[in-house]
Amino acid sequence: MTDLHRHLRDRLLATLVDLGLARDAAQPLIRLDPPKNRDHGDVALGAFQLAKLAGKAPPALAAEIAAKITSDAIIESAAAAGPFVNFRFRRAALALEVLSAIQSDAAPYGKARGNGDVVCIDFSSPNIAKPFHIGHMRSTVLGNALCRIHRHVGATVHGINHLGDWGMPFAKMMTAYMRWGNEQELHRSPMRYMFDLYKRYGVEVKQNPGLDGEAAAHFRALESGVDNQERRMWKLLRDESLKAFQGPYARLGVTFDHITGESFFEDKMAAALQRVVAAGVLEQSDGASVVWLKELGIKEPCILTKSDGTTLYHTRDLAAAFYREVTFHPTRILYVVGAEQKLHFDQLKGVLTKMQEPIAKAVEHVPFGLVLSKSDDGKWEKFASRSGNAVFLDEILDEAVAKVRAVIREKNPDLANADQVAEQVGVSAIVFNDLKNSRIKDVKFDWDSMLQFEGETGPYVQYACARLASILRKVEVPVPAVDAIDCALLADAERVLLVMMDFGTAVQKAAEQSEPSHVTGHAIALAGEIHSYLRDHYVVGAEPAVRDARLVLVDAARRLLTTGLALLGITAPDRM
Ligand code: ARG
């Protein structure tokens, strides 16, 4: 919340109390949003819920509020429009407040103080036995952004990689390795090698269905807890995969606070199952233990042990929920996992709900859409690479970087650190493309459009940052303090200032709705506004008072764009 918003909220609250509303009930209902049309005002209040509280029609209450909020040093006007009240701030106050808060890194432009939320974010979580799926890349990029966004608004965040390193998929991989694998080849290129083994298992199991029984036996041996061949194999394959993921994770700016994969819950599942029994909700069905969830509208039961006594994906997620509850005391647990696992998370939450566990409320699936690529006949379909559905993250990142490198060679051959800039811009283009639209939408993976330097792309926003940095270099005087400039000289920059003012709302919404696209959208809007401002307003060469005022504006735009990009996991080069 900015000081402008805070001032307006105080005035509103006093007004609402005057109108007979209870302070405590009214306060949380005061929500100030950017209006649909900026010509109507700077911020808007929807009076719907407040009107309900007041027992009045929304337009009637809106009119009463507008009449009572008279202008002052900060507020210029208040006008009712149907059920909304639109407010305008005085231009000098707007410039002064926004620019000084950005310059001093005050929240919401800088990081907020603790807000009391504890958010566990379960993301990336690839299956190390199966190839890294393009969907895992989305989870990685989305989860990374959500970790950064929640930290910014003041939450304590636990970023967790719930690695798929247990269960039948892993047992199949292990079986293939035990039959056909060799360690030298594994070390040479672990991900590709495991992928080949995985494919070979798929082919051979068709000829030899007995392989699945072998895999099940290996899994039982692994779950027995004994230090045996399976356990040593498990450790080897897991360590190699983790090492191999480290490269792409580092390039994407991704770190985890905890890498507690499915195997971590090996010794915690028995207690979790005990708790389900104690709650009286576990039933037997054909030798398996299940929880029925029909009364919650879920047809399929949640299976917690199979008839041979082994555990499942669900069993580990249940143990993980209990573990997170006692270890972190989370207010929210976000599972950043593709929409195709909706049933899985409905069931998980369902079991906890049926058990009347308070943690059930914290469980939130954060689903997202598919990644699509263009087929040879030009149709958009589920992403496929040369190796089928698998992707090697490092390969995709390398390709993006190589393409950007070629553009730089052509457009800016003398650029210093060209390789480093290409890495920054190439990787960011992919990240930005993933985060640009609402997450539930499918993402079109199209090199040409994501690498454009124009339009809604990562390179476009990075280019805006570089342009601002270049102005600051060229002007050759330091950026003055906001108090030292005449804010009235920025009356022509109101559009830029209003977009800047919206930053806090965008980040807050992104955190509440698990939607980084609010932050991407803000970065695009700010880059666009500052670009068009600079088309008709020069800084270098303007007379000193004007130059100084514009300098503060340019510096603030650069800072805020840099902050916004950082929340998405993107860095911006000073030159490109
Ligand atoms: N490893 C799983 C998969 O690739 C995703 C795990 C998501 N997290 C979780 N707690 N279930 O499908």
C-alpha cells in the first residue's frame, strides 16, 4: 500500500464510521483498485460489500461517500459512478509520494516487513526417473516467481522441491539400469542416459511383461529399509540427477530452501497412515487401503496402500502435509503442479478435510496449462521436442541463448560482454513467455515471438531497462533527491506515475491469486509508458530544472522495472 492509498483509506474509514458503519467490519472491505478506465480516476472503490454492510444500495452508498470526501492536500476529487467511487490525487502529491517511495525503496516498491504469512511453495518437483517434462519447467518458473513475490510482500517462504525419487516410476528406471546400465555411461550424461534407459524399458516391457513384476520386487526391496543393492542404486541415480538439474536451476535463478523429495517421507508414512486409521476414515478395498470421498463430491477413492503393502504418491503427499504442518506452521501450502493433477490434489485435500485436520484449509493446488509447440503442418499441439515428450532443459536454454547471440552479432556487434547479455536475455525470454499470461492458459512456445524486442516479451522489458540505464549514463550528473526537484514539472508524466503507483496492487494480487502474470503485465505497461514518455520528452539537454525532474523519473522507472523483473526471476543488463 502506498502512502497515497493509506491516506485515502484513512479518510474513507472515517467517512464510513460517520455514515454509521462499524469500523472493524468496514475496514477490510475497503479495497482500492485501479479503475478500468484511467480517464475516470486514479483509484476506484467498489461499494458492493460495504453497501451490504450498510444495508443500502451500492450506488446510494457510493454517492454518499463521494459527497463526504472533500478535497485536501492529497485528494483532488471523489466522484460516484454507479456502484463505484473514483478518486483523483493531486498531481504534485502523486509525483512526490511515488518517486520518493521508489527512491528510498519503501514498500510496496521495496520489500515489505513481515506480514505474518508462512507460505510453503512446492514447485519444480521433477521425477528423476522419468525425463524432465516441459510442464516441470513451467512449474519451476512459476514457483520461483511465486517464492520471490511472496517474500516481497512480507511472507516467510519455504520453497520446496518435492522430487519424484520414490515409487514405481523410479523402480522401473532402476530395473532398466540394473539390467542394461553401466556407470561410466551414466556419469557421462546422466539425464540423457537415464532417458534412453527409460525408453528402452518401455519398448522391452511390451515383449516381456514380467519386467513390471521385477520392478515391483525392486521397489519392495527398496521400501524394506534394508541397506541393499536397490538402496545403493537409488542413491546413485538420485545423486546424479540432482547434480544434473543444478545447472539449469542456476541459470534460471532458482534455489530451493528444502529438497525433500518423496523418499524423504519413507519413514514418515507409517505415522501418517496411523493418523488416518485413528480418524476412522481408512477402509479396505480389494486388499488396498483407501479413503472414500464420495460425500465430498469426489468419485474416486484416495488409495493409500496397495494390496502388496507398498505405498503410493498420495501416501507421501499426505505424510508431507503433516510434516510441513509441524515443521513450518504454514498459513498456505501452494502446490505448483499442472492442471492434469487436479484430482490428485482434490483427493489430498479431501482426505485431510474428512479427517478434520486444520491443515486441510492451507492446501491449495496452483494448476497451470500446457506448453504447446507448432507442429510441421502449423497446428498448435502439446509440446514435443525431437526426443518426444522429453525436454532437456539445458538444451532449450542453450537454443534460446544462441538465437539471441546471433541477433546481437547482427544488431550490436561491438557490445561488451555479449555472451553474458545473450545468456541473460535468452533465458529471460523463455521465463517471461511462461509468465506472461494467466497461468491456467496454455503457453505457445514460439521462438520468433518470444525473442522479439518489441511487444510483450522479456527482451522488450529488458531493453527498456537498458535504455533508461543509458540515459542515466549519458546525462553525467547524479540523480537528485526527490526533495530537490520541482514535482510540478512532472505534470506531463502522470501516466507513467500512475502505472508506477499500481505496482503494489499488482504484486499483492499476484501473491493472493498465485498469478505472476499481474507482475509481468505491470512490467510491460511500465516499459510501454516510459518508452512513449521518452519519445516526446528528452532528458539529456533539457534545461537543468526539467532535466533533474525527469532524471528522477527515469531512475525510478529503471529501479521499478528491475524490481519487477527480479520478482519474476529475471535480471536486466545495463546495455544490450
Ligand atoms: N513429481 C510429480 C510429477 O512429476 C510432481 C510432484 C508435485 N508435488 C507434490 N507434492 N505432489 O508429476
